[in-house]
Amino acid sequence: MYLRAIHAESSIAYLHQLIRDNPLGIFTTAIRSPSYPLLQTSHIPFVLDVPESLPPVTDAAAAEPTTHLGTLRGHMAKQNPQAKALMEALAAHQTASNSSGALELPDEVLVLFNGPHHHYVTPKFYTETKPATGKVVPTWNYSAAQVYGRVRVYCDSKADETGAYLQRQVEDLSREAETRIMGYEKPWAVADAPFKYVELLKKNIIGIEIRIERLQGKVKMSQEMGEGDREGVIRGFEALGGETGLGVAGTVRERAGLMGLKKKERAGAKEGEV
């Protein structure tokens, strides 16, 4: 992800919230295999765990303690070629290390989460620069978070560890989706399905747990444009209407406000140095 300073989002709390609100991640692996492609990707809904008991980590950019980066939990069908490549890699590492059960693979994986609103931006929205010079081109506004980390695979259906992990995973994911996404006061629960049916389904999925080592974010919402052009973008998307149009307009306005606050903070800091 190309991170210009003006678009980079360094708030771990903000990125955690983006992931929780948009849990369908694009899970990407690069696993060398004689049977499967090197690069594979799957859309997987994730649960984000950030235990309060874990010690804080240091944000390299801020050089100050921040919230712990956390762990992503998900599952995927065993018939998925990406799952097969993961199981193949797990078997090879188990043989090499004489271990059994779940194992964290050494190669890094990537999960991309997209924010809720994105859209093409026409040069017609740049009502200040376009009439003055014409030196404007189209772009695309969007927001995203990307996670890098190590993946632990749970695929032995006979192991108690795998069964416990998958049970917790499907219960937590269902509960979060039913309450956070659907808004149900009386959510559907895994226990509502027949026990034997759930156990059968669990034998056909694998669990993946990603320990987050790097978390990066980008909110590209016209911050690079001058105030007049940003206002043109806001008016343009408000006129477009709908959930996406109003969502992009609101985010552009929000980011412009944050930029203003940061400028005031920097100005205040400089005055304090005098």
C-alpha cells in the first residue's frame, strides 16, 4: 500500500474499529507448493481480539506506547485451495520440527480490510482548480487497513485444540455478525443448530489465527486538495446522494476537520517554543 504522509492513518484504535466494522478481510498468502499457486487469496470474515491484559506496543512512528495490535481469528473451507496449501505447509513444518497439532508458519501473511465507502472522483468536483487552470485529473477516494503477521493453522479435526478453537471461532463470529452487523437484540446462535450438524461442518473447515505484527492504514479522502476543491468534492458527493455519496462526503469533511485540528496543534506548539 502506497502511504503518502497526508493519507496515512497511524491511530491503532481507529484501524481496529475499521476492522471491526468491516470484518470481511482479503486474506493473502505466498506459499511455495508443488500443487497450488504461490499467491492465493480468499475473502474471510474475521474476529479481532485485542486483550486488555496484553502489554502495550510501541508505534514506531509515534515512539509512544499504543494499544496492542491484537490477533485475527477466522476459518475457511478445507476444500479451498488456499487452505490446502496452508495444510500442506503445516504438515511439512510439523515433520521438520517433530511436532503435532496447531503450528505458527514462519512466512508472513497479509489481510486487507476495505473501509465502508469508496468512489471515483471526477475532476468536475474540483470547482476551484478546474476553472482556474484545468490542471486536475480523476482519482478514487477510499480507506483501508492492512495487517501483516504470522498465521497459526488449526486443521486436525481429531485434536481437542482444533475443536475448541473452531467452536469458539464460529460462536464469536456469529454473535458479532448477528449483533454488530444485523443489530438483532435476540441473535441467532450456533447452539440453535443441531449439535451433530455443527460438529460435521467443523470437520470440513480449518481455523486460522493471525498474530498481528504490523498494522497500516490509509484514508484517502481528498486531503491533498485545496480547501476550495475539497468543498467541491463534498458538494459533489452530497448531490450524488445515497449511502455511498453521503458516506464519502462525510468522510472528506471529517478528514478536513482533522487536518485543521492538527494545524492548530502545530501552530500552538510553535508558539510555545517561542
